[in-house]
Amino acid sequence: MRVDTRPRKRNAPRPAWKVARSYLQWLRGRRCAFECAECAGPIEAAHTPDSQSKGIGTKAADCNAIPACVYHHRLHTSRGWSALGITREKATAMGDAYWQAWPGRLAWERDNGA
């Protein structure tokens, strides 16, 4: 049996217009968007559906993320938005609201040509 020892071909990096690391860091300082008795663990960025930035095998743009505790993020990942009691449209609207509330949004959009 032959073993291929060549380096693995790397996928292309995410385009700059999809990446907003400082926004994700800001989100981690917010409270869980689904705040309830079951909230557990640190806050993570849960990406919401967006047909304009999401493609097959790619993650949605960071500007569509909302803050979710580990419990709610895993629930969303494993069972979908309906497990959290919201629709995809409501999740997208929540993502838009958080993006608009981010203090660094205007500077990020200016620097990334958005």
C-alpha cells in the first residue's frame, strides 16, 4: 500500500468581505440572544442564514452572526433555528440588528468597501 505524503491541498481562505473578527469579539461580550434559564457556557458567535454570502461548503459572512451561549449555539447547530423557537427570517433580522448596533461597523464597512 502506498501512502501519499505530499502536503494536503489547502482550501482558499475566506474572502476579506466575509471576515469581521473584531465584530465577533464584540459579540462575545454581549449576553446570549436567547437568554433563558438553560443558558450555559461562554458566548459564541452563531452565524445566521444569508443566501447572499452563503454558498455550498462555505460559512456565512461574519456580519450575520448573533451572540449565543454554548448551549444555544449547539442546539441551533444540531437541530436548527426552530429548536430555539425562531424562524430563519427572525434569526437573520436579529443578525442585522446586532450588526447595525456594532460601534465599529462604519469603520469596517469603509475599510472593506461595503
